[in-house]
Amino acid sequence: MSPVSPVDRFAAFRHVAYRRFFVARFLATFATQIVSVSVGWQMYDVTGNTLYLGLIGLAQFLPSLVLILVTGSVVDRYSRRAIVAICLVVSALCGAALLGLTATGTFAPAAVFAVLVVFGIERAFMAPAVQSLAPNLVPAADLPNAVAWNSSSWQTASIVGPVAGGLLYGASPIVAYSVALAFFVAAAMLVFMVPKPAQRSISRGMTWGSILAGFRFIGSEKVVLGAISLDLFAVLLGGAVALMPVFARDILVLGPWGLGLLRAAPGVGAIVVAIWLAAFPLRHHAGAFMFIGVALFGAGTVIFGLSQTAWLSILSLMLMGAADMASVYVRETLIALWTPDDVRGRVNAVNMVFVGASNELGEFRAGTMASVIGPIAAVVFGGLGTLAVAAIWAARFPQLRNIDALDAPSR
């Protein structure tokens, strides 16, 4: 396979709207990672209870599930750019609330969970809006390139953010939350500066038929259904992020900085794969590439759960990140290209609930299971489950497994 030209590698960045969106998304993700590391470590320090670590994820996921019939329709009816900007303002307010709780010495589970629920409501609207806005900022020919760079942005923030969060929290929780607040504000300002893109909006009144259009499309399009559900069950079982404070402090005997390294390790593997995919776009065997990625994610999870040494744990997390990036690249490109723009918000709302279930609900699964059978057994069980899901879905969705090139279907 020969590399594409340098111009093609940066095709998405020829569009000013995408450049501003790219930087804003990076800053917002960076800030979210800082908050995630800080809240997780602070909650475990205050309570010493792994169940609370699982509840952190649940508090952020439930709003997406409850509002699933609302968020997608709103994203398809109103300006996606405005929705993203407003959500970032709400994120900044949540960051300010966490800063206030910490500065006043009133950081307690009840108050923190209340803030996280608001944060979850904001994410319920922002996630489908962000996913639906990106295809409006670049032409279809540049969309796979934009997906690769979006993933690179997210993963870069996921590398630097946890390390920065651990270092900043080690200096002072107040410093950590202050930096996150500043980044949220900067991201909101950049999104407000994005030129208004073209968007096909819902013109008719909101009916049950229009509200459920996203579900109907996913149910009828087996490739999209298979891709979304594969991610849901694979990461729901394989997720181990919620237990990283336990592994960092009690198993690997690392401090906040070590927790930052563990949180960053998956991003290191993912960013390498994302940059490789931006330079060498996937031409063939896309479906098989995605299933191999899911299987390797499960294998890496098992190794991480069994590891008793820091270097092996970090390498296994890097493998998990690289494998997950391979799966995410194919899945997000397929969903973006196979979904009509006028229903994109509703489809992405469903997709983001599935993603949220696989992440936040997966953290809840890991935390509650760890409280019963221990963290090591909980992680290993999840990794083996992910391997089983990859095998079952490969047999159940042959259309997805056999996809060759990443392009839009003929309609």
C-alpha cells in the first residue's frame, strides 16, 4: 500500500470551520479528561469505596438514556453548532461547581453526583451534536480524513489530559479544576466562531414517527446496527477505566502521576493508529479490520487484569487503545457515510447512548463487580467477554464482517 499525498493527509484542514471545530474539540476533551481523573481520584480518596467509582459513570450515562428520544430530534431540528457551544458553556459551569466544592472543602458524594448529572445532561445533547456537526463541515470526500483526525484529536487529549490531570491534581485539586474550566471556556468561544454550516433540518412538526426515525433506520440498516451494537457489548464488558485508581494505588502501588500514566496509555496506542490511518487510509477489508481490533481489545484487557507490574500494564493498555482505535475508525466512518443528514442527529443520539453504555455503564459494571469478586477478576472476566462478543458478532453480522471499502452505499 502506498501512502497518499501530503495534501490528502490534511484534506479536512483546508476548511476553516473544521480547523476551529478540531481545536475546540481537543480542548473540551482535554478538560474532560482532567475532570475525570481528578473526580475519580478525589472520590476514592474521600470515600475509599470502589462502588462510588462505578456510580460516577452511571451518573453521567443515565441522562443520555432518559433523554434519547429528545436529544436526536433537537440536534436534527436546531443549529448543531449552537447546541455544541451551549453545551460547552454548561460544561464550564460544571467545572466551576467542582472547583467551588473543592475550594470550600465541601466535596462530598451527593453534591458531586448532582454536578455529574448536569454534566451528563449536557453530554446527552453535545455528543450527537458533535458527531453530526463534523460531516457538515467538510465535503463527503474529506470525511474519512476528518474522522481520522477527529480520533487523533480525541486520543491526543486522552494521552496528555490524564497525565496533566494527575500532575495538576498532585499539585492541587483547585489547580486541576481551574485549568479544566479555562479550557471549557476557550472551546466554547471557538465553536461560536465556527461559520454556520449547511444543515438539512426537520421541517415538519415533531411526531412519534419522526422521533423514532433514528431507531427505524438503525434497525433496517444491518451494517449500522452491527457496528453500534458490537461497540456496546464489547466495551461494556471490557472497560476497566473505572478501576484504574484501584490498580494505581493498591495493585501497582503508584500515585496520582502513575494513575495519569495508566489513563494515558490507551491513548498512546490509539494516536499511533489514528495517525497511521490518516496517512494510509484503509482501502480494503474494513469489516475484518474492525473485528480484529475488538478481539485485540479483549486480549489486552485480560493481560491488564492479570498484570502485577507497571510496564506490562502500560503496554497492555497501549494495545487496548490501538485496537479500540481500529474499531472506532471503521465504525464512525461507516455511520457517518451510511446515514442521511436529515436523520443524522437521531441516529447519533442512539449511537452515543450505546457508546455511553459501553463506557459509563461499563464503568458501573466494573465497579460493582469489583466490589463483589475483586478488581482483578472483574477486569479479566470483562476481557474474556469481549473476545466472545467479537466471535459472536462476526458470525451474526456477515454484512458487516465482509465490508471491503469505506464508502457510502448506493441508494
